[in-house]
Amino acid sequence: MSKIIRRSLPLTLITAVSALFFIGALNTRAEEKGNPAPGITSVSISNQTVELSLSLNRPFEWRKMKFVSIRTFQNDPPWFPPTRHQLTFGHNEPGMFEWFQWDFIELGKFELTGEYSLRASTFGGRPIIGIFNPATNLLNFDGLDYVPSMQTPGVAIKTSNDMVNWQSIDLSDQVPREFTWGEPITVRFSLEDARQGVFMAEITDN
């Protein structure tokens, strides 16, 4: 079942994030777990363009994450762009992880040993401990640091002059398919598109 979060802001107070109005169903799964709900974190206007920073505040879920190494590796053939290692845990099958390295995928099993830690082993391989550090937003796995990313939920920007009837603003495919977990995303639209007086960010969690 889809859940929708809405955050709106009058253009007359566009630089005052504290002037946010809260609309719609706010009892999301994140709030039920005590986590902060999605929201507008900053707004700026430059050259008739509105730049909106949205904090999605998705809960940390291993199976929904993709971890990409900070370090890059030489590709084969070497004139191809550098590659990065990638990890997923329970993404396709519970208890199984996939480890993309260079041009092959290594499979194995894993079990959680804590909210932010796990023990993994490839088939016939040695055990590997993975620890995610929320303070640095990095997963350390087999000596490498990995950045977590997730699929971006549905994001729409709407405008209204009465806060009852809303019209969607064309974002022109600005919303990324994935975002770095724990970091906000930025969308931009013309100030003219929000001329009716109030705009709203709508986040749909499927």
C-alpha cells in the first residue's frame, strides 16, 4: 500500500524553512519507528529558478540497499572506464548476498549480527565481517569502504493558490533513480511554475 508525505511552503516565506505547513497523512512507517519523516530541508531562488532540497529519511534496510565501493579499479580492457565493487544483501533472495567485482559476481550467504553488522561468507570462502557506521555513512567490508544507496521513492512537486487544488510541476526527469542513503536530493523548477503562491513536495513510499 502506498503512503504519501506532503510538505508545502508559501513563496512569500520561501527562505524560511520553519514556515513549513504540514499536510496529509504524517503517520508514516518511519515515524511509527521513531525515525524522522521526509521533509523539505532547504529552499533557494537564483535566476528565477527554485532549488529544493528534500530529505527522504528512508529507514536503513539491508535488503533494499546497494553498496558501492569508494575505491575504483582498473577495468579490462584498461581503456574502459574504471569500475567499482558493488554489494547487495538479501536483495534477490533472503540470506544471500551478491558481490560484484570487476566483471564477475561472487555469491554467498550472510546473517545479521546486529542492526548495522553482519557476517558473510562466499561459497567455500572465508568469513567476512561487514560493519556499517551511521556516523560516516559507510560500510566496511573486506577492507573496503562502501557507500549505501537506495531506489528513490516517488517524488512530485505541486503548486496551488488555495492549498486544496494542486497542479503538478514538470521536473523533466530530474529525480534520480537512486540516491545516497542519508543524504538529501535536490530538484529544480522555474519560479514561474510556482507562481500560484504555494508549492508542495509529495513523496510516495511504495
